[in-house]
Amino acid sequence: AEALCRLVVNGMLEKKATNVVVMDLRNVKNAITDYFVICSGNSDTQIDAIATSVEEEVYKANEISAWHKEGKQNKEWILIDYVD
């Protein structure tokens, strides 16, 4: 999970994402995930590029595709969910 988290952050930073926050939830009782990573972008084009970069980084390193994706159509917010 830590390695996957680093790949996600690298994908975000590759496209100059801002306000990158990594929340480590491993010690939170009943948490449904180990990490929650969020970031901001300045435009819908950049947000789409960030999401694509994250997917490419993770796939290049581990050949893992996202388990679930949402928001790609609107590009205001995008959720990419990976299961490790």
C-alpha cells in the first residue's frame, strides 16, 4: 500500500498538482482504506491530465488498473480507487 501511495503521488506531481495531501488511515479503527490521497488542479484540463498521469504511473510500475473511477466526464473532480 505504501508503494502504491508513492506512485499515486508521483503521478500527481508529474503534472504539477497542488495541495497534495496523503492521509495515512492505517491506525484508524474501521477505516476502509490504508491511504487517502488528494490534490488540486487549476483547470479541468489539468485535473484530467493528473488523473491520467496517476493511472499511467501505477500501471507502468505494477500493471494494476484502477478498481473504480468516477468523475472523468465532468473533470471537476476525479476519483480513482485502487485495491491493493
